[in-house]
Amino acid sequence: MEKNSITIIQPDDWHIHLREGSITKLVIQDTYSVFGRALVMPNLDKPIFKPREAIEYRNFLNGLIPKSSNFSPIMTLYLNENITRDDIKIISSSENFGGIKYYPKGVTTNSSKGVTDYKSFFRIFELMEKYNVTLQIHGEVSDKSVDEFDREKVFIDKVLSDIVRQFPQLKIVLEHITSRHAVEFIKNASSNLSATITAHHLLYERNDMLSYGLKPHLYCKPILKRNSDMIALSNVALSGHKKFFLGSDSAPHLIGDKQSDCGCAGVYSAKYLIEILVQFFDNNNSLSNFEKFVSKNGANFYDVSFNKKKLFLERSRIKIPNFIGNEEMKIIPMMAGEFINWTSKLVE
Ligand code: NCD
Ligand code: ZN
């Protein structure tokens, strides 16, 4: 029988961009009003290189979260050569830290300080393996000679496979996976490897972005792939497989930076994210696995307890706004202007 409501453990978002300054004030409520935790990406204009900077940034975020909210921002450092053993020990021992994020140089927004030679980070990977600190990876090569649509595959085959061989116990999350190849790689890897999946990679394929007029608000990194890739991602998310969990990669950019001669990559999916996802699981007769994907698998992988609150979701029609913000600061959310058939409410 069709269910009209479900109650799940409060979900977490294991990959999000909250930015800095006034844009943060605009977007953070879409996350703290639903999620218990979110892993906050460090690719700010001035990247978060050191634990002290992460703590300052976390304090800034906490200043924007109402006291009534239990939301906890979890920090990750931008992988860089100055990370020390002491930094890794701090990350390892604090619940407020979730790991270290690997950006290949030049691959995406604010990645100019990223990695060129991954082998030069083996000293850090070794320490991370020893202290059980997770490496979150943006899994794409930025090599000009590699076709945009093959960049994830080439990264997995050339770089990630080597890191896994050298550091077999290192905990790794391959972030925002986009391809069947990535799904198979993670499925076949050992239990210390897992992957996050975004809502937009579950709902859209590259034709949606390119074939019926250019849709800049679906342009993101790693880029949307083919239909068969979207199906592979959908199948594994809907199955509740324990190695795959939600990391929205919600990445707000102002409308002028998206609709421009050189548009920024990033989809703002945080608005009604959980409602969009429950509708997706419902439409695919997989509501029974929804809680695994959004609330349990990630917490289990990161070895943290489930959130204490519950989220009540019920069938009720709502419209996603055409934009958020105002004329000066406008962001177009994913599925802007469309209707969805679910709403949510946190309960104790
Ligand atoms: C992200 C951003 O804008 O910060 N953009 C994106 O397309 N996903 C960076 C990232 O995660 O690649
Ligand atoms: Zn991201």
C-alpha cells in the first residue's frame, strides 16, 4: 500500500558548500533546519588549510545557527603540504572534524591550491591511515588532454587505484560520484572505501543539461554523465547499499556567476533537498531504503552515532521557489519553480 508519511532518523549531508560572508546567511538555514550534521567543504576563497582556521570558520557558522537547532557543522581541511602530524592528531580526536579533502589542482571552484603530484602527499596519507583520518576525494583528473566526460574514470584508474594499493587501510570517500565505473569500483573495493552521491546526479543526465537548451544551473563538477551512469547511481542509492550515502554537493553561486560567459560549476540543491530525495525514493518504490541512504550509511561509515531527532515526512504538495535571496543576491535552486509532493518536519 502507498505510504502517506514516514518517520526517519534525522539525516546528515556529508558534502556541502556553505561559503562565507553574506551568502552563508542566505543558504545555511536550508541545511540546519533539516540535517543533524553536514560535512562543510574547505574550498573558500582563502582555503581552510589548518585546524585553527577550520575552528574559526566553524565558529562563524555556529553564530548563524539558532540555539534551538542541534545542527553541527563537521569540518574538513583542504589537503596541503603544511599539514603536520599534530594537525592529523587533532582531526582524529575531535568529533567536529571529518577528515581532509583532496582537490586536484584546477579541477573545480577554488581549487587552484590543489594537488598536482599526488605522490608528494604520501607522507600525509600514511599518517592519516595510521590515525584513522578519512580522505575525501574530488575524483577527477584536471589534465587538459583528458576529455571532460572521462575525467572521473581516468582518476579512478590512474590515481585512486594507486592510492588504495599504497594505503590499503586508509579511509576514503570518493565524493559526488557520477558514473557506473565509480559505482563498480566502490562496490568492489574494501570496506574502508565508500562514496557520496548528490541529488542532481540521481535526477539528471547530461542530455538534461545540454539537449533542450543549455541549462547552466545543472552545470557542476564532476559533470553530469550519460543515462546509463545515472541509472547505475540510482540503482545503488535506491538499494540502500551501505557504501553509498548522501553528500549533496550543494554549491551556491550567484545567478550572475552562473549565467555568464564563463559560468561557475555548482548546483544549489539544499533547498528542499530531503523532500526531493524522498520523492525520488517513493517514485522508485524504495521508501524502505531511504533512511539508509540519508541517515544511516554515512554515520556508520564515519563511525558516529545516529542523530537523536527524527524527521517526519508526509505527502503534501509544495512549490520550490523560482529563486532564493533578493535582487542583489539571487541564487537559482535545483528544480526552481517545480512542484514536489512531500514536506518534512523535525520531531524530538
Ligand atoms: C563546487 C563549488 O562550487 O564549490 N562546485 C561543483 O560544481 N561541485 C566544488 C566541487 O565540489 O567541485
Ligand atoms: Zn563539492
